[in-house]
Amino acid sequence: MKVKSEVGHQMLIGELSERTGVSRRLLRYYEDQGLLESARSTSGYRVYGEEAPRTVQRIRTLLDMGLTTRTIASVLPCATGDGNEPLELEMCPSLLATIRRELAELDERIDELQRNRGALAAQIGC
DNA sequence: CTTCTCACA
DNA sequence: TGTGAGGA
């Protein structure tokens, strides 16, 4: 058996891109935003570990929840949800605060949208 | 494959 | 938030 370092599946950006369906350009962008990290090969290429595809998936689902990259950068370390559907967050006081703040901003936007909707609907007698 | 920049939706 | 292009 492998007693020492299990290197796992390392990959370059092209492979990570294919496995995740996220463009290379976007993967670099995520790294720029502090969401994704990579090691470098001797030739300067980005090298990703085997957990990278899962990390990218988590980034995608958090973006789909409407979070900004900045927020995701702080939330991501708490994300432990495995590969598929349900993202699981290891809750802690600061994460809870972040989520509550996000909900509050969402409620504010909803209120504003409802006011906009009301004003507009009134114009056609609804 | 890398970096950077400018521009744009 | 995400992309394309051009150049070193």
C-alpha cells in the first residue's frame, strides 16, 4: 500500500477546465479573486490538486446563490459539501453573521422591487 | 502554457 | 461577473 505521500491526481488548467466546464479564463479569474488556489510547475504552469474540481463546484453553487466573489472568499473555507447537490456549510458565528447580513440585503432588495412593481402595475390599473 | 492590459456586456 | 483580443 501507499504509505507515503498520496500525490493524487494533479492537473493543469486545461484539464480542470474540461472537468468542471468552467473556462480557463474564468478559473484564472477565480484565482485572482482569491477563491481558488494553485501550485506552480517548474515551467510556471498552474497545477491543481484533486480537490480542485470540488472547490470549483462549490464556487459555482455559491455564485448561483447570488453571493459576490468577495463574500464567497470568506464563506468558502467553511464549505464542506461533497461533490453533488447539497452544499454543506460548517456553521460558525461569523458565517452565521455573514448569512444573516446577506438575507437582510436580500429583503431590502425584495422590498424595493415590490415598490417598483406596485408603482408600475398601478399604471395599467392592476 | 504564462503574464498583462484594455475594452465591453 | 465574465469574456475576447492582442502582445510579450
